[in-house]
Amino acid sequence: MTNSVNRSKRNFLRGRKVRQVATFRLPWITSESQFLKDCSQCGDCLSVCEENIIVKGNDGYPQIDFSKGECTFCGKCVDSCSEPLFKTDRTDKAWPSHFNIKDNCLAKSDVYCQSCRDVCDARAITFSYSNGAIAQPQINQQACNSCGACIQTCPTDSTELLLIQELN
């Protein structure tokens, strides 16, 4: 008999809400289920990524690791793949995501920091003075292209991209 603990069941019984972290796969995939079904795990996408942000996940499938850098949307990962995993229209956002700045943000703690704004080429992050001496971050979700540049640069890991919904 093994003593393995089912943490999700334990947290449920204790009334704890467990936040599932969604996996960012390659940009412009048609769906997560299609990706898992048809990806051969060949690794071609890992080797062509100039930013080196595509890593092999714990499940063996490629995923994006924004802590390593940003996606430039060059499309080389898509072009290197021989499987039918991707949308043909690359004008849409690469991922259906929502950008968030958590409460541990330095600016939200009245410490001057605008590192996320400084690396945001899309200008989706601005800072404005409202009630204090330190400017507070403002997010334009429509302008955010989900490149992830703000994630690596944040000194407190308070910037995050959240998948809006898991693709079918």
C-alpha cells in the first residue's frame, strides 16, 4: 500500500481554492486537445526558437516559458512544425490571454518601478498618478499582444499572463 496524497482532493475537502496554472503552448494553436493529440514531440520548435522560450514541459510537450524571455512572434516554431496544429490566420492574438499585475507589484507598494512599461513595445502598460506620489500601473488589455516581455523583467514576479479559457 502506498501513501500517496491526492492534494487536489485534500484541498477540496479543506475548502481551499486551488488555482490551476494554464500552459501556454506554441502560438496560434487551433486547440489544446488537437495539440496534445497531434504533436509528435519532435523538438523542432525548440531548436528554431531564437528567444529560447520554448521548453519541453513536464508532460513532454513544448510550452512557452516567459520567465526566459519574450515571444517576438517570428513564427519559426509554427513554420518548423509538420503537424496540422496551427491556425492559418496569424493576425489574431497568439494566445487568448489576459494580462494581470498582482498586488506584490513594487509600484502598488509605493516603490518606484516601471520596468514592465519600459519593455512593453505594444505600450499596453502605462503609469498614471492617482492618489499617491508613486505612479500606478494601468493596463490596456486590447493593446497587450501577450508577448510576455514584462514577465522576465519584473523584479517581484508580479506580472502574469493568464489564459482566458482553455481552447477546445
